[in-house]
Amino acid sequence: MMESTTDPDKMTVEEFNSAVSKWAKAVEASTKGKLTVSTSTYSGDLLKGFTSSLKYSREGFEARSVSFKFAQHGVFVAYGVGRGWNRRKDGSVQVTAKNSKKPRTPKDWLDSVIESHIQDLGDIVGEYYGDKAMESLLAQFDRIKINKTRIISK
């Protein structure tokens, strides 16, 4: 079997977790910026409570998921509903309360930010798991080659 060598170009678990954490913080910062610009009347509580966090696997301790936490009304802001404005089956927003004078519109304050950053996360994941796949392949390389050193006697 081939001996495993330490390759400085391979991404370590620590580098992977750091890169994923930086990605999550970049999405968090961009989201807060977009939230401030697009939803000035709603941004206070959403800004204060918006955070990102990583969950890790038990084996190897790689980051396995990224989550974003925010106040529940952030979903209503994204849908353009609340306080007398409800989304109907056909997708339109309609008034259901007598006091609702100002119409609400959906505000895309999170999904488009994640979409604009998702390729970067894909690159990080691809590099890390691509390195792991290559390492596994190289470790098994001798097993798939024809063994030419074995002498067969009659």
C-alpha cells in the first residue's frame, strides 16, 4: 500500500470549518445590509437577532450544516403578509382586516443573498471533499493495480 504523505495543498478539517464559517459570516453581513436597505421599518429586531451558526458531525468534526436564526416575523416580511394582510392560495396578498391601509409587499431579504453566495460554498465543499476522495483513491491505488512483484510458480 502507498504511504500517506501530508500534502500542504489539501484542505484540513480546520481550514474547511474556518472557510465555511467565513462564508456564513459573509452571508450574515450581506443579509444585514440588504435588510437595512429594503426593510427600514422592520429591520430593528431582525438585525439584532440575525445570526449564523454551524453544526458539526461527530466523526471528524467537519461542519455539516449552516443555519441562520432570526425573529419569526422575518418570514412574514419575506412573504409580504401580517397585520391584516394574508397570502391566499393563488399566491396573491389580500387584506383581511378593516384597519389595514398600507399594502404590504414581499421583501426578499435573505433568499437572494444565499443564492448569490451559494457557489462560493459549493467551491469550499468541493475542494474539501474532492481532496478527501482523492486521498481515499490514492490509499486504495495499490489494491486496484496488477501486482507485478508476486511470482507465480508451477
